[in-house]
Amino acid sequence: MNENAGAVPETPRAIVVGHGEFAGGLVSAVGQICGMADKLVVLSMMGMTPEDIEGTIRDHLARTGARVIFTDLPAGSATIAARRIVRDDPGLVLVSGVNLATLLDFVFSTDVSPTEAARAAAERGKASLIVVGR
Amino acid sequence: MGIHLYRIDDRLIHGQVVVGWGQPLNIRLLILVDDLVASSDWEKELYRMAVPPDMEVRFADVATAIRDHPKYAADPRPGLILTGDIGSMYRLVKGVKAIGNVNLGGIHHRAGRSEKLRYIFLTPDEESQLKQLEAAGVEVTAQDVPSARAVPLPEVLEGAAR
């Protein structure tokens, strides 16, 4: 698994992982909008076996203390791996289908625990999807 | 409609399978053939939740899949049969004797495997099994997504397409 962000941030609150450069792009956008990209650890799963993906997420959770995992697709390998991890540690929270609105709400929610912030941010992310036009 | 794709992918059900192939082929029936998954309710639920609501997923061990293959093939919905390893697909093909082509979708690096394509790594035993399938008249190609070129097995084994 490639770690796009390089060094682990000082105060990470969550891991973001997805297909291709999805996670890096999303976190880059968070940084551009509010300068809080250091709250998030970026992982890419390109070219990895399922075991490698799971192992790398576990390793980063242990190293950073993050308690939240954001993934892109419910059917994605990262989501499958994360669900195995959450099964072993029910105190973790997995949010699949993450979007930019979700991450922005999450990084600003510093007055509650990361897991509480993740649940609220998921609702904000759902509400941010709108359709305009016929 | 029958089975539109026989795929080997060590990530089992994931984005390339459900979306990448599932949407253009309009797959409505997905059969995951894996002895380990078929024996675990938790694993089955894990993968069931990864499948969209308009796609039915069934789970079978290899022996059951060989027995039930005529039912899969007769189903009116477009189908996809997926195994996580070459050995399972090899056993399935040998048991069914009516499978004409196999897609290598993702077999990633592990100890003992060497790189053939960006997404295909094989042990000598796995290479041998794939050669035996081709010798038996099964067309084996590597193609991770529909928009990519289907790379014939001899070219895969040469490693020339890396």
C-alpha cells in the first residue's frame, strides 16, 4: 500500500483509504479548503493483496491512534478489510462512501470524540448530495 | 443469459468486479466460489453487504459449484462466476467441462510468485495449471477492467506486457 501523505500527521483523527488516488485527492482538497489535512492519514491500496490492505490499515491505526476509517466504495477491498478490522475492535468506526463534505465536517468537529464526529459527518455527507435540473 | 465471465481475483468481490465488470455486462447474478467463504456465515455476510441490491450473490464451495453449474448457466440473468485463486478455478473448469474462457483479473504478489503483469503474479505451479487449462481448450486471458486489452496467456507468461 502506498502512503501518499508521507509522514504520519501529529494529531490524526482518521484514516482515509480508497481506490487509485482517491484518498490523496480528497485529503488534498480538505487541506486546500481549511488547512486541516493533517487530521487525516492517506492510504492508497493500489496493487495490494487483501491481506496487505488489512495489515497496512491495522498498522496505521496502531501507529497513529486513529479510531475512524473512511473508505470510498461499499464493495471496495478497503471497505472489506476495514470491516474485518472493526469486527475485531468494535470501538472503531467505519464510514464507507466518504465525500468531501463528510471529511470537512469531520475535521471541524473537534469538540466531540472522533467516532462521534464520524457519525455526524456521515449524515452531513449524505445531505450534501443534491441533484439540480430535470 | 448464462455466465458472461469466469474471473479469478484474489480480492473476491470488490469495485472492479461489481462496478467495473458488473455494470457494462449488466451482471445480475454473482456466484462466489470459495471453499473458505462458503463455510463461514460471517464471511458470506461480509461479501453480501458489498453487492448492490439489484445483484444477487450466491456462495458455493468448488464441489457445490460443479454440481450446480447447469443451474447457474440456465439462469435468465447475466451471471459472473468468481474465484479467489487459480486452484479453485482449475478444479471448477475440470469438473464442469463446459467453460470456454477464464479471465485473470487480479492475482497479487506473495512469496514465491513472480510478476507477469502489474496485477498478475504467479508461482510455477500456478503457471502450470493455467497452461493445462489452455491445453484443454480453455482460452485464458488477463484483463483487469473491460477497457483494457485482453492479454493472451502466452504473452502473460512471457511477462512481455508488463
